[in-house]
Amino acid sequence: MLPLDDPLWLDMHGGYRDGPTGAATMLRALYAEPADGEWWAAFWEALYHQGDIGEASLAVIPHLAAVYEGRQRDVDFYSYLTFVDLVRGRGGQPRCPGVAGPGLCGGLCAWGAVSRAGLR
């Protein structure tokens, strides 16, 4: 898992691929208190755009998993993981950034399966 104070966050893009996403700042806020609709709206806006993702879109996943290990998971949690899992590695989308740490791909596949099952 990429530490939130790592300068690599500043070089990773989200769905717009137009510059830093602020993902580390958003994750710090999520660690501090549960997400509300406003937080999720900003998160989606920064990291997923019309089927496009960037490296930051994937690098946040281990942090989401860590935060939601002990919290109630909502539809945005499941939806984000599912949508990212569906598009990663397709049509020029990143598959797995090395900076996210070992096991991200397997973890994402597992979370994607849990997400799809949770949404049924």
C-alpha cells in the first residue's frame, strides 16, 4: 500500500488524466471519519470519468479496503470497486500500478467479486 505521504501521489492521475487527483488528501479524510455523499461525489469525480481511470484510481483501493474492513460498506464502496475492476486493463486503461503494492491485482479481483455479489 502506497503511504499517503509518498510524493508519487502527486504524479498519479485519475479518470481525467489531467494532473494530480488529491486522492491522498481524500483518503486522509476518509481514515478520519466515514464518507458522506459529498465525499464520494468528489472521489468519483477525481478518480473515475466515463469509464476512464488512472494510476491513482487503482492505488486508492488498498486504502479503501483498509478503511472499510471495520466499517459498514455502502453502495458507493461496492460500485467504485466494481467499476474499476471492469475497466482496468481494457482499452488503454492501467491494469495495476506497481506503486500500489504487491497483491493489488488479486485483491482487486477478490473485492470485485465481493462487490458484485454485494450488489445483487
